Amino acid sequence: MPVRRTAFAALLLAVPALGVVTAFGIAPGTVTEALPRSSVVLEVPVPEIGAPAEPPAQRFVNQERVLRGDTVAGLLSRLGVRDEAGLAFLRADPVGRQIFRQLIPGRSMQAETNEAAELLSLRYMPNTTAVIEVSRGPKGLEARERTLAPDTRMFYKSATIRSSLFAATDAAGIPDAIAMQITRAFATDIDFHLDLRKGDTFSVIYEMLYENGELVAPGRILSAEFVNQGHAYHAVLFQDEEGQDAYYALDGSNRAKAFLRSPVEFSRVSSGFGARLHPIHNTWRAHTGTDFAAPKGTRVLSAADGTVTFSGWRNGYGNTIEIRHGGAVSTLYAHLSGFASGMRAGTRVRQGEAIGFVGATGWATGPHLHYEFKVAGMHQNPMKVALPKATPVPSHLRAKFDEAAAAASTRIQLVRSSSSLRFE
């Protein structure tokens, strides 16, 4: 009996399974004859296969920084431009030729070329407020000058001297232009050739200028501290009575001197003040100034604030500028290759402003600046005459300055204690 019951139960379980299988069978009444079929032919047009399309023309973009002694032709060559017609255009175009007068070491130039190394576009910023742009269109090359409206970002950095200032700034990622500003801000107290010691430290807060996310140029140092041989020096940016930027110590004294000792960037003294054998006339004569050897085209700077009293050709001096300053002091700059824009009698100039360019005009055997320093018409040795410091913060601005100095000191302390802090 148990065996029969088991078999019967198995039969009952199999019945639903059979029902499921039959559900996939052919339903009664279904017609199984073949359905009618017909052929349809469509004509599809096939495009003609011609020669393969020409690949797009290649374009090359390069960027180079202006080096000391650079010429426009040399800079374009480093940028990969081999275009005599393009260079001729820059020389002839009223906007393009400005580049020749404003080729400043440290600035960047960007150029775009084609496979033939022809100039397609060029971009150069002579300063932080303007950009000169050259582009090739249907009518050829065109140049324009455009006003910049860059965004300003602040950077906070600190570093320790291991070998030199520039090695330290490179290690900290500080641009060379900012390093140069550091040397100028502290030059009255620190000789960066002789006084630096291993272990000296500095902290600096400075601006960087960007346009559409692209770095335009380094900006200004806002405040800085330099600890040299255990002594801390400070520099705070503050606007003077005329609204001009100047650097002051925390006590309000001006960090600048009333006159620059050297009015030429990146130069060396090639002939000092006093009697010398004249290189052209081969006779002993009094040398009434100091000669600074520098590449042709190097910027010549006004030694102090003043007014241009002469700008033009003066016999053996060649192209010459003379400036009258306060206190019966005047300075003279000779053998220039050319003058900065707007340099004429009556023009007001600021200390450090470019007034001309090193050359070899007049009686000169090579490119250099002849620089004279006169007090009440009497020649003085520019390298030894006592140079007073510039005017301190005026009394009516002292409260405003003290507030700015306190804030700057607090920020510098923060930078000094947070070496990982890099930007705001």
C-alpha cells in the first residue's frame, strides 16, 4: 500500500507540470499555412568617394619671458617665429612698434605660428593695465592695444635663506619679479650681495593678477618682513600724499631713499667719477659722472621725483635727458638710444619711472648710460654722495598708517607661523 500511495502522489504532482507545458502548444483553430510574402527594392544613393579631406592646419603656441638684453627679433626667434614680413609689420604699425619701446625683462610674450613659422597672433603685456594683441585676419596682420581689468589674488609665503635670495624664492614658488621687489624694498638696510646669511628668513604678502583665469603678471608686495642676522626689517605698502604707492617701516619712516643710487636695471659700473683717459680722444679728462654698462634698450629710470628740463640731442652726450629735483639737485642721463613716451621739457616724473633706454649715441664706444648728479650746478660723485631717505608718513596720515601697519604686522606673523599657508 505505501508504494501505491507514493506513485499516486507523484502522478498528482505531475499533472500541473503537464498543464504548463501544454500552455506553450498551438491553440486549437490556429491557421498554419504560410503567410503571403513580397519583395521590396529601395534605391539608396551612395555618395561619391572623393579624395580624403585635408587635415586641419597645425598651429603652434609658445610663450617666452623677456630676458635682459633681449631684442624683439631675438625674442620672436625663441618663440619659433620665422616671419620677416611679420617683424616688418611690428616695426611699421603704430601699435605694434610700442613693443620695441616696452620690452621689459621679466614680462612674458606669447606667439602663435603655423607650420611655415608665420606669425598668426601675438600677445604682450607691457604693464599690468594694458595688453598689445596682434592677429592675422583676411586683410593680414592687425594690432590693437586693449585695457586689462585683471582679478587680483593675494599670496602669502615665507622662506629661509640656504644659499641666496633667488634660490629661496624659487624654492618657495615666488616669482622673480616679486623677488626683485623684495630687494628694492629692503635695499636701504640690506646689501643682498654681502649681508645675507644662511638661516635668514623672510615672509611676504603679494598680489598676482589674473584675467579669465590666466596669469597676467605679478602685482605688488603688500607687506613683508626680512630677518637678516637676527634683526627684523619690515615694509608696509601705503599711499603717500599724492596717492602714490610707497613702502614704509612700521615706525612710519620711508624705506626708500630720496634718490636711486643706480638708475639702470641689471647694470655694472664701467667708468667711475673723476679723471680718466678718454676712450675716444685718448686724453686725460675729468669724468663728471658715472658710466653704467648695460645692453642697448635697457630701461633707464628717473633717480628721483622731478621735472624734465631738457630732452633731446646734446653734442657728445647724444640723446640726453636732464631732470630737476628738489633742493637744487639735478640729474643727467646721456647716450640714450631713445626716450620713453612723453619725455619732454616740463614733464613730471616719479622715482623709478622709465625715462629712456640705454644706447651709444654721441661720443660713446659702446652701449652704456652716462649719469651725472649735480647740486647747485656742481658735479658730485653719484656713488658716494649722501642720499637722504625719502619723506616719512605725513602727520595727518599717521593714524591711518598706524592702523594699516598693525594689520600688516598681524598678517605677517600669521604667515611666519604657518609655512603651509599659500594663498587667500
